[in-house]
Amino acid sequence: MQPPTIHYADYLQLDKILNAQQPESSKPGHQPAHDEMLFIIIHQTYELWFKQMLFETDAVLDTMRKPALNDNSAELQTMVHRLKRIAAILKVLVQQIDIIETMTPMDFLDFRDMLRPASGFQSWQFKILEAKLGLRFEQRHGKEYYTSQLRPAEIILIKEAENTASVITLLNTWLERMPFITDPYLWINYQPVAAGNQPPEFFKDYAYIYKNSLAEGEKNNSVFFDQVFFDEPINTHRQLTAKACRNALFIMLYRGYPMLELPFQLLETLLEIITSSATGGIGI
């Protein structure tokens, strides 16, 4: 039996996609606003990319939830690859602003009032993505109303994401179990720099070297250094423990070694995602 023939338009369901733009200004009683079509397509594109990023994020989370992960395995390579895809999508989302900016403020005002009370703030997919990447409820600006304009089913999905371990939470767990620092066997030949330090006291030596390299006007930086790399517990503004931060620093310092190339790519890509998601945005 021959498999059914797949047609391009059917596979992509173009009939649904291309008929999903219904400008409010084109409805009876309104003056058609030419730029509303662009506005709709831009935001529909945002939502499709959000869907893809959620798909990739869920796959990354599935891998990170495993009790053990070989830092040079195909699994980690795949995870880094998917995170890089998310970072690439975020770049596209930011670049879309150039397109929307071809619409002048006056063009926007031709139809903006017809959209009330709709707002990009109602993008529940974006809020789920934020939660899965690591934005906690208590860190949200205006948390008392950030779900006030959403439908009950959408709020449930967001709360489920907030109550599940995020990428940042699982990253902290992964960093904390890095074995290099805690395995005395690996430090047999280590020679402490600072007097009184005994192996494995790498980070105490690093702190000693760092603090002694500071100029007089930079001495206060030593306080911040200790807060990041030695102080516990985590406060509400911080999601990585001091131990996790120390291990992340170790990966950065020795990223040139083959064993740490992939872990460094993972950290670098996550940082890129966090930066891009903070600078990009949606909004009606």
C-alpha cells in the first residue's frame, strides 16, 4: 500500500496559518489600517518561536533532571546544541523589532484602541518560558498582577512551570556535583600558594591571589567576591550557591582543557540566553 502523498501546504497547514490574520480594523464599522496586518504577523511569529523555545527547553530539562550526566557525553553535546538553538531564536526575536519599527507611531494609533484590553503582557507562553529558564515568582516585577489578565487555564500552566525545577535550579545541582575540587586524589601534586592552605584549597589560593591583585580603589571588590564565592545561604536575588559559583569559575578558568570545553559552552550559552531574554521583549 502506497503511503499517502504529502503536499507542502497540507503538511504546514497553510490554510489555517494564512487565514489566522483577522485585523480588527477590517471588520465592519472600522477604517482598515494597513499596518495592522504586519502587527499581527509579527506577534504570531513571536508566539510560534516561543513554542519552539519551550519545546527545546523541555528537552534540555529532561536531560538535566537525570541523576548523573557525563560532562563529555553525547547527551551534553545535544543539550548544548539545543540551548544554542534557543539563543539563536532569541536573536531573531530581537531583530524582529527592526521590522516592527517600520510602522510609525501614527500608523500604530490607527488601530491600537481597537485592541484594548489586549496586551503582549498576556503572552502566557513567554511567562512559562521565563519560569522554566529560572525566573521565580518572587523575582517578578508587579507579581501581584502579572497573571491578572490571563485566563484560568493559562495561569495553571504558568504555576505548574513555577513549581517545577527550572534550568537554573538544575544547573546549580549539576555544578555542585562537579568532582574536581572535592576529590583529594586529584590534588596530590597541588602546591598551595598562600601560607596555611592545604590541598585541595584551590579557591582559597585563588581568592588570595585575586585580593592581592586589587588596587587600593578596588579593595571593596573583595567583599563582593566573598559574597559570590563563599557566602551562604542563597538569598532571594540569587539562585546559585557559592559552591556552584566556585565550580562555574573553575570551568571558566580551565575551559581550554578538552574535559571542560562542553561544560563551558553550556554556561556561556545559558548566559547568552539570559542576556538576550532580558534585552528582547514583546508588547502591544
